[in-house]
Amino acid sequence: MTSDTATHAQRGQAAEQQPLPWQLRLRRFGYAGRARTDVRDRLVPPFPEPGTRLWTALGIGPVPAHRLAHWLGWIGPLLVALFAGLLRFWRLGSPDEVIFDETYYAKDAWSLLQYGYEGTWSKNANDQIVADPQRIPLSDAPSYVVHPPVGKWVIALGEQFFGLNPFGWRFMVALLGTLSVLMLCRIGRRLFRSTALGCLAGGLLAVDGLHFVMSRTALLDLVLMFFILAAFGALLVDRDQARARLAAALPVGADGLARPDATVAERLGLGWRPWRVLAGVSLGLACGTKWNGLYVLAAFGLMTVVWDAGARRTAGAWHPYRTALRRDVPWAFLATVPVAIATYVASWAGWFANSGSHSEELGWRHSGYFRHWAETDGGHSSDGAFAWLLNPLRSLWHYEKEVYDFHVGLDSPHTYQSNPWTWLIQSRPVSYFYESPEPGTAGCPSDTSEKCAREVLALGTPLLWWAACFALLYLLYRWALRRDWRAGAILGATAAGLLPWFAYQDRTIFSFYAVVFIPFLCLAVAMMLGAIVGPHAATERRRTVGAVGAGALVLLIVWNFIYFFPIYTGQAIPLEAWRDRMWLDTWI
């Protein structure tokens, strides 16, 4: 150890041992100061030891009760996910039609299975697909599509197992919707160090109407949300593991408590971080589903670097951000950005592999759209040993440029388009399906005097979303004034999903894009409800009143989901009952 680093270490220990001047002055007014804590616990707060009171009250012995209490960290999330799965797979094939944008993605997914690229369908293909007997009017002529292939490949897995039918093209989306509930339970548990709050966040996601509808519809946004949530969870695990390595390297004093050490904090490398690489793969798959995953990649990359700087500061670094910039940023970049790019390019494997055949009369056949642009219209054909690589990459780059121009120029008016300012209050949901069956048909009761309504409305559970608006304000306070990193993480993930859309307010956009950040809204509400219940150190009266208030809000949210359940699932209800559920004029 050099004299400089020794001096830094001595200063850190002295700062830890000696009270600051302002603390000495405040002692006159009764200030006792914070109890000295182990820096290891500040770096990686331990999970509270689960209680066994419930299990022993049920007559279970001490040893089995202890095991059950520990297993609850998985039993609880699995039960919540089972509940969510039962909801999402119940009558998944209804409506037995191609609804809303399933007309693009369900058919493109089937085409990927057949050719590896998107082919061309006849104009009345939807009717022929759901007819009995079924006809599949697909040709191998390449079709121009404006979204990358990952989400469609996911949908295609369900079609591979169950065929080209509503259940088949919705199966994988429903499965990912169910797994996302399980992931959120575990993410919330790690974030809050509370199984109860983790399961609460997952339970709120299970009863959110927008997430529910999107889990039962073959669109890309739920798939995008799944990969973004997976990346967030992977970065959380990486955060804990990296901080644990720092904590293990810190010196321990005579009292057994770890001490901050500038030498360790500024010189220790954090080693191989596979969870960060997994996050890079997940973000690459997110970008390969829809391009707005790029904004999340940037936000999450910044967030994980800030976490590393915070860890080094806690461990005693004098210049935490400078240290993070030197020791952590290069590896963070390599583990995310190049990995995400490689994953994205690999997702086009079907498009690359189907190079097709060429003839003078017909040109290129049996290949994806723009697959041979470099050799033909582009005029940039490469010769030599690497032509097989450079030409397809140039063609893909041209394709991506064309798609980008399409997206930024998309301004055609749509009945259900909405401004991102309105998404949090769910003022303009999107109707995916609507019909008015006559009495005695399509599930409409025969004893009613008027027609019924069948609708699938992509509407978030209103009370949950409105509560989330207050939760975000609470988290803003926690982050800005209390420096709560959990609040900052939730706010950052929410902002990454919402704020970029404000740059495209002239574009045709829809409120169902908000499904990308609904898991983080559920985390925000769970954190707010935990604050309402109160800390463990609060009085019994305080926690009882808080638990009653928080429980009442949760029950109202569940009731709200049940009330709107018929218009989430396309059930036939009397027209008057449908009107009662149109709380706002903009919902019609």
C-alpha cells in the first residue's frame, strides 16, 4: 500500500469514527446520530429473516415451519403467477377472430415459420384463416414490414404447436404475460427486500386490464415489455452481486464491522458479470421486437453505471464517478451495447439465410424484402471474400433506414390515437374488437329486450393507473429528497418507456404502448402501499390503520378489474351494462 492510499484509508476510518461538527452541535438539541452499521449491510441489505408464526399457529413443527417460511419467497410468487395464468388462458381463443393488429403479426409469424421471412397474403386472408374449412392464402413473394422479427418469432412458437388459429397465435403472448407476473414478484422481492411487497406488485400486474388484454392478444408490445422487465431484473441481480464483491473485500474492524476503504473502493475490479451480459441479450431481443427498446437500452446502461458509482462511494471511494468511469463503464458498455447489437442482428437470421434464387426474367425470388438491395438497386455490391457478409449487411442497413423513415413519417389520423400526456390517466383506450349481437346469439341473453355489446378494450384498470399517478409523485419525493435508489430505479424505468414518445407527438401513437412500463407502475404502487402500512418500528396502531387503508385500496383495484372484466374478454353483456362501464366519453 502506498503512502497516498494509506492516507486515504486512514481518512475514511477517521470519518467513520469521528462525528462531524454539525452532529456535535445538534447533540445539544437531543440528536443522537445514526447507529453505526456494517458497510456490508449498506452495500447489500440482507433479506429479513422470515417469520414462522403463521406456520406454527397451524400446528407445523419448528423445523418444517422454518423451511416453509424460507420457501415462501418462491411459493408466494408462483401462486400469484398461477392466478395470473388462469386468468390469461381462460377462453384464450375468444373472440374467434383476427382482432385489431393481429392481422399483421399473427400472419407474419406464420410466414416466418414457412419461409423465414414475411410473405404476402391475399386481401381476404383473415376470413379464410378463421373459416371452416380453413384456407391459408400465403405466397412466397416478400412483403414490406416495419418491425423487426423477434416478437413475431415468439408468436410463431405458439402457432408451431397449436396451428394458425386464435389460440395458437395468442398462446406465447399469454405465456410471457404470465411469466412477467412471476418475474415482477421476484423483482419486487429483491428490490424491496420483502416477499409481501414483491407479491403485491405482481398481484397488481395480474389484475391490470391493459396487461391482461395485451397478454391475450398477438401484438408485439407485451413481448417487448417482457424482455425489458427481464433486463431490469438481470441488472438488479448484477447490482447485488457486484456490491457483494465490494463488501467482501472491505477490511473488518475489531468490532467485527466492515469499514469503508478508499483503496479497495477505487482499485477493486468487479470481475466477470454474467447477469449484465444477460441484460444485454434481453435488451437486444427487446430492440429486435420494437425499436423503442433502444431508449430503454440507453436508460438502463446509464442506470447500471450510476449504481456502480454509488456502490464505490458507499465502499469509501473519494471519487466514485471517476472510478466508475475508469473501471466500470468500459465493461458495462461491452456487456450491453455490442451484445445487444449482436443479438439484434442475429434475430434477422431467417432473413439472412433465405437468399433465394435469381433469374433474368423474375429477378430475386424466395427471399426477404430488400434482401438483395446491395446487389441490385443499391449499386454497392461488394466483391471478394467477404461479399457474402457485406452485401446482406448493407441491404439490412438500407431496410432499416426505410423503416425509420416510415415510422417518423407516420401521421395518418386514427380513431383511437392518443397523446402520451394522457396515457397515465387512460383517457383514450383502444378498442380491439366490438360487435352488437342480437338477443339469443353470440352469448347475448335471449330474454333481453335490446342488443348486447361484445368488446375487447385495451384499458388499464382505472383505479390502479390513477393510484400510480400519486405513487409516482411519492417516488419522486423519495428519490429527490431522500435519495432512495429504489425510487430512482422505478422512475428511470418508467421514464424510459414513456418520455421518448413525447418527441413523436405528431406521429400516430396509441395508449397500449404504455404496457411497456406498467410493471414499474405496479412497483411504484407497491412501494407507496408499503409506506402507507408503515415501517416495522412504527406503533401497532399506526401499522393497523395503514394496513386497513392499503388493503382497502388493493380491494378497490381488484373490484375495479372484476367490474371491467367483461369488456376485457369480449363477453356479451346488455348494452346498458356496457354503457355503465364507459366512465369517460373518450372511452367510446
